[in-house]
Amino acid sequence: MKLFFITIFFLNLCLAQTLENTVIPFETLNKIKDVESLTSLEPEQLMTVQEALGGIKVDGKLGPETMKAMQGYFSYLKVLNKLNGSIPEEFVKEAFSHPKLEIHKEIADRFARPYEKKTWVEYRKIFVKESRISSGAEFYKENKKLISEIADKYSMDPFIVVTIAGVESNYGVHHSQFSVFNSLYTQIQEMPRRSKWATKELAEFLKYCYNDKLDPQEIGGSYAGAFGFGQFIPSSFTTYSIDYNNNGVREPYSWPDVLGSIANYLRMNGYESGSNNYEEDGDIWKSIYAYNHSDNYVMAVLELTEEIRKRAKTGQ
């Protein structure tokens, strides 16, 4: 009976190697349609599969490492299907076989306890405080010419843009906790309710990395997979980021592009030209809410905006 030698070489914990330490090619996995199809293998075949994967032998059953490796392989297939040939398959394979690929168990816990679920009193203490007011005012003064130019172009409050940049990354100080690839890969693997969304975002991220010739593991971001000083998720970066300084590249860590992209995001999500409507459910409120779907976030941005404005104008 034909033996199925099944492997995967892109999951660090489940490196697919034979006893001679030879990686078995990706192509051999294409014979298996899904994880469940492994149950059709006879006990002797299961042992061979698990040995190839370095899995735990369990008589007549699939070992946990075998299942984990196969789940990783099918994550790869989902992303590949979503890409639909838009970038070379070899680039995708290399990304999924990267030596830094890792599942971060703590990401699921972070999703269970987001800042946005805190009470307004707790949330406000995190964002509307002296350190953020002073750093925002200082950032505005240091970049006043650029900020004013962008605000004039988009006819919007410059301090809204300044404040969002501060809330999102503390003006570039805090913007990287995990690699973006690992964040999204973890969500696909460990969080069924987010798997479909994360698959789409990982596909977008790989397109960005391929087109800009970037190593997918070298870009850091949040536990949710947002990256850059503006903390855009990959699909938002694709849709809303701009090359403000006209150097031919949209740069998530270059302030001209970051601030221009934040302004562009707000405008494309309802911020009306020259608007002064800061009321709840007004156009400014709605555009900020689009950036982060949280009333607490919007309230913090608007209050902090006024505090930074006052500090920047008084210089105190």
C-alpha cells in the first residue's frame, strides 16, 4: 500500500524532517486535501507520518505535532488561495518556511483583554495624561511645517492627525510587539473566529512585502497585526496609505507618509473638508471611529486633541 510521507517545513515547533534530517518537499503535501483526510491512514502509515514530523507516537491516532504541522500547511493553502496568483508561490512558501515563524500563545489573551474593553475612567487614564500631552505638543512644534501642510491639503484639524499618531505609536516609540506575519499567522492557527479575517490580512501583507521587496518577518507590529507609526492593518495600508513625499514608496515609518496617510484615512472615512463638527456621530467622530471601532478611543482622541492644542499654543 502506498505510504504517505507528509511534512511541513515552515513551522518552527514542527520542523518536517526525516531521520536523516532531510526536509521533504512541499509538493508531497499536495496529495492531502485536509487534516481530516489523515484519519483514513492505517496505524502503520500514521506512525511513518508522525516520525517524519517529529511528532508524538500514539497508536492508531494522530499525534499532536502531526496535527499542528498539518494545520500550518492548510493555513498556507488558505493564504495562497486568497492571493490567487497575485505574487509568486515561491515567495509565499519562503514566508511560511521562515526560521523565525512562531505562534505566540499570548496573542489570544491580549485579544481577550483589549484596552477598548476598559471602562472610560480606566481608558482615559492611559491616554489622556501629561506625558502624552507634552509629547504631542513637542511633536507638533518639531514638525509644524509638515503637519500644517498636510492639514491644509486635506482641510482638517492638524491636531487630530497629531493625536492619532501619538495614541497609535507614541510618536514612533511603541509600534512593534510581534512580527506582523507571526501575529496574523497566530490568529489563523489559534483563533477560529478571526481565522478568515487574518487569512485575508496575511495575504495583503505578503503582497505588500513582495512588491516592496521586504522580508515578511522583519516588519514588527501589534498583536492584531497593525504596523507602522500609524498602525494600519495590511488591507488599510493597501487602501489608504499614500506616498506623501513622492519618493516612489509608501513608507510606514516615514512621518510625511504616515501623517499624510492618517489624514487620507480620515478623509476617505467621512471627515468633511473644513469640518468643525466634533459632536458625537458627526463626521469627525465617525472618521475617528473608523480608525478604531471604539467610543472610548474616539473620546480619548478628541479630548487629547484639545489638550495638545492648548499646550502647543501656550507653550506651557
